Amino acid sequence: MIEGVLKSLKPYYNRFVFCILIEQGLILFSQIVCSLSILLLSAIFPWELFFRKIILCFLSISILIFIYFFIQKFKKLIQIKNFCDTLARRSSLFKDLFSAIELSSSPTPAGISPDLKEAFIVSVKTLLDKENPKQWIVPENLKKALRFFAFSSILILGITFLLPKSGISAWNLLFLGGEKEIFQLLHIAPLGGKALYGQPFNISVKLLKESSANPQLYLKMADRWEEIKPELKEGQFNFKIASVKEEISFKVKCARMETGIYTILPVEEPRLTDFRLQFSYPSYLGLKDEILTGEPQINVYPGTKVQISARPTKDLESIEMVTSQGMRLPVQILQDRVLISFTAHQPFEFHFDLKDKEGFSPVQTVHYTCLVKKDLFPEIRLLAPVNDLLVGMESKIPFTFEFKDDVGVSSIYLKIKKGLGRQEEKVLMKKYDSPSAQKIDNFLFSLSSIKVNPKEVLKLQLEVQDNDLVQGPKSAFSQTVTIEILDRQKEHEKVQKKLEKFRADLLDLLAEQTLARAPNKEWEKAELNEPELSQKLKKAEEQQAEAAAKTLNLENNLEEILELLGNDPYSDYKSYLEHRSIKQELGALREGSMSQAQKKLNLKSWKEGVEEQDNAIQELERLNTIAENVDRESRMKDLIHSADHLLEKGNLLNSKLKESKVLDASLKQLLKQTLKEAQNILSEIQQKIKDFPKQLPEEFVNKASVKSMNFGNLSKELKELNDALAQGDLKAALSLAQKLLDLARQARELLSKAAEETVANQDRLLDQEAEQKLKALDQVVRDQEKILQATNQLDLKQKALVLERQRHLLLELAKKQKEVIKKCEEIRREKEILNSMLKDLIPKMENVLKELEGLNVIFSQKWLKEIIDGLQANQEKFKSDIKAFQDLGNINKDEQFILNQLKNPSKEDNAWSQEEHSKLKSLADEQDRLKEEAKKLHQDFRKLGQGTATLPQNSLNAMKQAREEMEKSENSLKQKESGSSLGHQQNALSHLRKVQEGLENSGQEMKQMQKQSESDPSNFIGLKGQKEGQRGFRSGAVRIPRADEYIPPREFREEILESLKEKYPKSEENIIKDYYKRIVQ
């Protein structure tokens, strides 16, 4: 029976299965379509292909999962139970259908009879026969499935047509990415590659088809992409990268599509470096081949062969040298260098056209020049002398010059113009075997090599010639120097005459000053008569004023003489220096003793005036003595100069006779003139020797060599030589001239030696004595400093004791003042009548007490005076009250005592200890010893000053003042006044140091005199128009120091810095403090 039931239900069951299949199929299709839509949407986004494939794989797996679940669900939905349940849900008639089917297909359960089972199944079948189940089998979820299907269909169709192309393009985007599709829309060039380092890079994009979207280019910047704005030109988008200095990545986007990522790699452009230039100069230049490094900016002479070698930075495919003349010269490519050679004839520009093996060439071409220079004119500059000169006829003039030339200098000439320039000579002074391009050089030109005359004016100019052997040497000229030839002897005679007049005037001044000083007896006699004294004072003052005026005239005259001395070759430096010192001493005398004498006489203080006049007379006597001694020494040197002239004439005679083969008339005339001049010189020497006791130094006169000199042989030789010349005997004349020359040389040597010994002895003794006295003075200064230090220590100790006593006194007075105040308070309480008066005075007493206790007494004396005045004014009012009167009197007495102690503190006799008394006495004795030494030194210095004027009178006066201060210091020490003694000691030291300074300056000038006295007067060179200074100069090349040479050595600077960190010695502390204390005071 159950088979009948199932058979009758099968059509309905099949209808049920079909409905389930339609519903679930639509749902599965919609799910697959949605998945495909998602995949298509992923193609729109600029994802990498790798990510798109992952999404595709994921969605494919999702679709398989959808199908699997569809099958599983379908199997579940088409089960009989589900069919029966569906009918039962729709109609209660079918609620027992599944139970009937279950009972019919399984054994009868226990507890249920077979009949009952059969009856239940029959009832169900009967019910199915009565009811048609077809009306209850309806696809209830079909509408929902259809709506889902419609939505997914619309979604996939929309996505397909929204993409740039039809559905096939979407699938291409899906499976191939946007790169293939975008190249159907765009043409991009280049797609990456290589670019020159630092150069711009252009990427062009062209639309192949019309598009509403413009292409976009993105550069990768660190961790982000940055868009570059294009330039639109002729339908093409140009993207410019400013500079490629590192690897750059880019991509292009358009219409939601993008390309892959492309790379631009920077590469170096080919360049030439490490240039080496070799110049092979033409032979006429006389220059060696030269190798240089650096850029080939060439500047050479015509005909120079140039070889350029360089190293390329990259392997080259080709290289050529392109010139401005349109030539392309091949360049050899060697293993690691390139090489080209050419000969320079004309100037041109050139550059190198090169290409590397990657096809790159330099963006900017470097241009070089090859200049062909012309041989320039040389240049010469005269460095010394630069001023016009006064010279002697035998002077040797040093020339220093600087020249430069582009090729080289071969020779230096000296051009000499005489008179108005009609006579001109050119003398070769320097010849350079190897040409020099630039140099500082010098030479010595002797005027004896040319014929010159006194008073003649020469114009000298240097000429330089270069080494141009092709076009001939080129010349250049220096500035001109004018020299004037002096007749040295005549100029010297003029100076001697002026000096002679000066000495006479100086002697007259001494006489006039002596007459102005009246004897003391006349002054004492005139002192008894006031009118006579006034008249005598007036006359003495007038005479003193006349002496001062004459002194001023002497100074002015000596100033003119000093200018002549500076240009006189026969006046040595000692004469110049001594006369300059005499002028200075005359000025000091006029402003010092003479002026003071005149002032004292005007003030009617004749004793002090006479004392100053005596000082002036004494100084004038010293200056007269020095002037006479200098004159004697000058005459001695004149004698040597005369011997030099005689020797010159002998040399001239000898040289002329040696040069001549015959004695013609002109030679005879020249030789006779020379003999006559020699005879005159010999007579002059004999006359000077005859008068030597009056005119020459005593030491020189007493020399055995001078006393034994006999000029008879010289006179005899001169006479015989004159006879030989008259007879025309050349051989005899030559022999006699040689003998004459030997005798003249011997005489000159004897005189010169004697003079040198005399001068050297005098100067040496003077220098030694000055040095010895300076050492003694230095010792006196050191000893005085020791006394000062010891005295200062005692004085500081004494001041400390005084301060302690003062402190003790103030405390004692404060104690007494406190008792006075206490007494006043008691009186106020006892005596009502004194209350108001004491009430006004007690505040002032308390103020005094405060200052006394504070050890700072400023207004106490004023307040005490006011207190005392108040007490005295009120004391008289209380005479009737004896007790009050006595109390006020006692208070007044106490306050008066305090005031007296403040005004005049008591001095204790035992302020100095026994040991300190002993030290003071010892210091006084030491000061007395130094005073005597200073006195002796003062006498020695006065004696030393008699020999030279370079020791100034103010130094001698300072020595006297130092001695006087020492005597005052000694007296203060004896009276135990250490403070007063310190002041005198400091003054004495100040005067002693002035003397030291004067002696040191004098010593330096003495040494300079010794050095300058050895100069050769024959080589006299002086500046025209010079006002002061000794004759002559030396010239030559001078190297200018560098700035770093002025920096002291590091060790020296470190030592200075370390010394600044150190404190002054403890022993000097008191002296330093006292020094600053005196400055403040």
C-alpha cells in the first residue's frame, strides 16, 4: 500500500525538486556574479599584478565554496522529510504523511498492532486521494532569488561598461593588468634608461586615442609617489625631471590605468682630466723644455711645440680636437690617456669633441685658448740710490736695481750724461750668461773709472737689454739719478774755517760770562748800600741776558755747521757727534744755569745768582776744552788725508808711466802738473808736522814714528823725477816714480798707524772709564735699593705699632667717655636743675662714644668741642651751687682731656725696640757710605765729562741731586724718621737712574764714534739737501720680513704667560703696596 502512496506523490515531489533547483540555482548564480564583480572592480585600482592574482585566487576559491554549499544544501532540501514537512506547513491535511511513510518503510514498532499501522496508512492514502497536493507545492523563495539575480546582473553589466573598453577589456585588465591596455591608449618615451649625472631628463607621453583623462607621471620620492606637472606642446605631454643625481623610479597613470615602474639611472659624462702640457721652446729663447699640469690654457711663444696629454674619465669611442679655425685634429687614444701634439704659430681657441662607448658626450663643451705672445720690452727699476747725491771724485757708488722680462735679461748698462747731455757714455756693468727673467741685483760703480772734474754734474741711468735673438735685443731704462762732484778738500776747508770761528765765539762767550760774574767782595760791599745793590743787580741781569742771547746765536751757527759736517767727507762721525752734543749742552746751559741766574738776580738774590753763574762758567770751560780737543784730532786726521792725496798722486804718476811707451808733450804736461800737486801736498804735510805742538794731539805728537819722520827723501825723489821727465828718460822716470810711490805709501802708513793708535787709545780709555763708572753706579743703585727695602720694612713695622697704639688709645678714650656719660646720668638724677642742659649734651657724648668704640674717629673732635663750649657756657650760671659747679667742671675737664688726646696723641719714647735702633743706625751708616761713593762718582763723572760732550750736564746735575737726597735720608734715619727717609731714598734712586740712562746713551755714542771713525773718506757719498745725519749710506737687496716672523717664538710666549700667573715675591710685597699708596696720595 505504501508504494501506491509514494507513486501517487512522485509528480508532486518532482515539481518540488524543480522549484528548489530554480531557487538555489538563481542564488548560486547571483553569488558567482557578485564575486566576479568584485574581481572586476579590483582591476580598476592601481594594484600590482601580484595583488590582483591573489584576489583572483581568493574569489575563485570562494566560488568553489559557493558551489559546494549549493550541492550540500540542495541535497538536504530535496529529502522526503523536507518535502513532507513543506506540505505539512502549508496544510494540516499532510501532517501525518511523513509518519505514514516512515511506518510503511520500517518494521512495526513495539506496542503498535499491525492492524492499527495498516489502518493509519490507509487513512493517509484516502486523504491524499481526496486532496490534491499540487496546489500546495509553490516556489515560495523564487521572488527573492529573482531579485538577487537581477541585482547581480545589473552590477556586473554596469562594471563592464564603466571601464574604458568593452567587457573584453575588463577581462584583460583582470587577467593581464592595466599595462597592456594603457599602451593601446598612450605612447610613452623613453621607458627609463640612463641619463647624464646632474642633467635634466624629459619623458614625453602622447595620446593614441581620444580620452577624457590626461596622463599623469609619478616619481617615487622616499616612501611616497609625487606627481610631476606636464607641459603640453602640440598634443604631447612633456614631463621634465630637473636633475638626475640618483636612481629615479617613475610610472604613468591614465583613466584609472597605470604602467609598470621604470627606472632612470644616472651616469657620469665623459670628461678629460689630469692634463699634462709639455712645451718645447724654440732654440732662440734659450729656454729648457717645460712640463706643466693643469687646464690647457696655453700662452707660448711662436714656434713652440705643444703636446697635450689627458686622462679620460670613461672609455672613449672617439675624440677629436676642434679649433676655432675650423680644423678637426685627430687625438690618439692610448691605453688610459689621450695625446695630441701641434706647433703654435697663431692664437686660436679649441675644444675636445668626445663620445664614450655608451654614446654619451659632454653636455657643455669646455673651451681652451692657445695664445701666442709677443716678446715684450724688459722693465728695470732703480731701488738705490733714489735721491740726488753729493760724491767725491774717487767715490764708489753702490747701485741696487730690479728687472724683469718675459724671456730673460742678458746685460745691464750704465748710461752717463755730462753737462747738458752732449757727452754720453755707456758702460757695461752686468752680463748674464744664463738669462734671468726677474731679479734684484747690484753693482759698485767707481768714479775713478771715468774722468770727472770738481763741480761737475752727472746724470746716471741704467739700461737693461733682453735676450731676443730673433728681432734683436730690446732695451728699457730706469729713472735718472743726478750726482754732483765735490772738491772734497775745498769743502773741508770751508767747514774748518767755520769751526774755527765757532771756537773763537765760544771762547768770547766764556769771557763775557766771566765778566758778568762780579766778585763776591763787590756784592758784599754793594749790599751795604741799597741803591748801589739795585744798580749792580740790574747791570748783572743785563749782562747775563746778553750772554744768553749770544749763546742762542752760537746754537744757530752750530746748527748750520752741523749740516756742513754731515756732508763733509773729511769730518768723521766723532767730530759731528761731539759738536752736536756741544749744541745740545749750550741749549741746556742757556735754559738752565743762565736762565736761573737771570731769575735770581731779578729777584735780588745775588748769592744764588752768582752760584748759577759759576755753574755756567764751569760748563763753558768744559765745552771750550772739548771743542779744542776735537779740533786737534780733526787736524791729525787732515794730516792723514794729505798723506792719502800724496799717495794718490804717486799712484797716478806710476800708472801713467807704466801705460805710456813714449813721453809725448801732453803726457809730460800731465805728469808735471801731478808732480807740482804732489810737491804742494808734501809742503803742506811738512808745515803741519812743524806746527804740531799747537795743532795736533799730544799723544800723536809724542809717537816715536812721528818724531822720526823725514820727508827729505820724498822731496829728493820728486826733484829727480822732475829732472828725468825734463830729459825725456822714461825708464828712469818710471823707476823714480816707483820709489816715490813706495816712500809715499810708507809715510802714509806711519802717520795712519800713529793716528789710529792715538784715536783708539783715547776712545778706548774713555769708553773703558765710562763703562767702569757705569758699573760702579749700577752697584750704588743696587745698594740704595737694598737700603730702601730695609727702611720700608722697618717703616711698615713702625706704622703697624703706631696703629696698634692708636687703637688702644681709642679704646681707653671710649672707656673714659662711657664713664663721663654715666656720671652725667647720675648728676641728672641728683640735680634737677642740670637735667635740661645735660639732656641736650648727652646725645653728642653718645655719638662720640660710638665713634671711639668703632675705631673710626671722624666728627668726634667737632662734637667734643661743642660739648665743651656748652659746658663752659652753662657753668657760670651755677656758681652759686658749688656742687653743680664742680660737677660741670669735672665733666668739662674729662671731655677736654679726650679732645686733647685725639688732637695730639702722646708719643712714647720706646716706640723703637733696641734691635730696630741698631738697624736704623746700621742703615744710616750704609747711607753715609753710599753718599760718599756718590760724591766720588760725581767727581769722576765731571772729570769724564771734560773729555766728551756726549755726557750731558743734566746727568752730572742729577748725580749731585742724588747725593743731596742721600744726605737728607741719612739725617732722617739718624732722627729715626723712617717715613721721611723713604721719600728721600726714592728721590735719590730716581736721580741715580737718570744718571744711568745718560751714561748708557753716552756709552753707545762712544762706541758708535769708534766704529764710524774707521770709515773711508775717499768713498764719500751724501744726499743732496740733507739737514742732519752723517754722510754716506749703503744699499742692497733687502728681504721684507713676513708677518709671521714678527710673532715671538711659542716658547717665549708661553714663558711670558706663565710668568704672569706667578705672584710677585713676598719680599717685595711691602714695597709694591707702598708704591701704590703713594700714587693714591
